Amino acid sequence: MKAPRLLILVVFFVVALSPIGFASQKQFSSFSCEALVQAENGVSFEFKIMAKGNKFRMEGVNSGLGAITIYDGTSAYLYMPGQNMAMPIPLGQANSEMVPSNWGIDSHCQNLGSEPADGIACKLYDCQGKKVWVAESTGFPVKVIAHNSQVHYSNFKEGVELDDSLFVLPEGVNKLDMGRILQGAGS
């Protein structure tokens, strides 16, 4: 697999959550959900999100390749099970903000009132051009429109039992050294 394709996967799986923000009115000790990201160009991605305490996991498929972002509370990796490879996510991007805690609703957001999304009663917020629909009953996001994409969330489960092994790389995974790969690409 060539380095540029790996970098595209890293960018997608790290940045895919940025439209959510990472800030709601409610904190969750653990949860799982599914998300569908639809880009303006018609490309779409589905992924599953799991969080427990300060640990996070996101699984999805991009261009036919399965990839899992794992944050264990201190470091993060993009793991590709089909290739038995993992790439570290730069420390500037791997931090506690990877664990969604309040979906981007902060003092920079304006409450626009109530508006249903995907058939669910929601509060609608405008967060500096990003529209966020948050379910009134659960506090979970239902829909986000930001930049050139939309994210639809479904199947939220709060307080789910998540095994700690979900948040660590499996034994025997080949950890790539991105510094060496990027250095080689620049030569």
C-alpha cells in the first residue's frame, strides 16, 4: 500500500469526527452509535463509534479497506486489520478531545429552536456555520451539516458494556514509522 493512500485514510478517520465537534449538554460514561457521512460530491462512508471513559474507537471502510481508529487514552492509531498494520496518529491530533463529550455545542453556538431531523424531535444549533441537530430526549446528535458534508447518527446506546480490548491494538500488529515513510516519499 502506498503512503499517500495511507495518509488519505488517516485524514479521513481522524477528521471525520470534526464535523461533530467534540463538545452537549450531557456527559456519557460509555456509548456506541453508527454514523453515515455524506460528502457533497456523492461519496459516503459508514462507521461505528464506541467510547468508554477517555477511550475511543471508530471502525469503517474507505475505498474497500477496513480501518479502525483506536485511542487508548494516551496514544492513537489508525489500524488496518486486512494489512495487519497500524499507523500512529500525530500527538497533536491524538488527545482527550477524540472522545466526544458534548458534540460541539458551546458558547459560540446559537440555539435556533426546535426542528425535527430524521423524524426525531431536536434542538437545532448554528455553531459558526455548522448546523447541529441534538435529540431533545437523549442529548445525542442526530444530524450535522458542516462544510461540504452531512453526518447522520443512529443506533445510539448509552451505558453499553465495552471490553477494554476494543481500545488497544491486537498483539503482533506491524506499527508503521510515518517519519520514515514520509522521509522516503520526499526523496
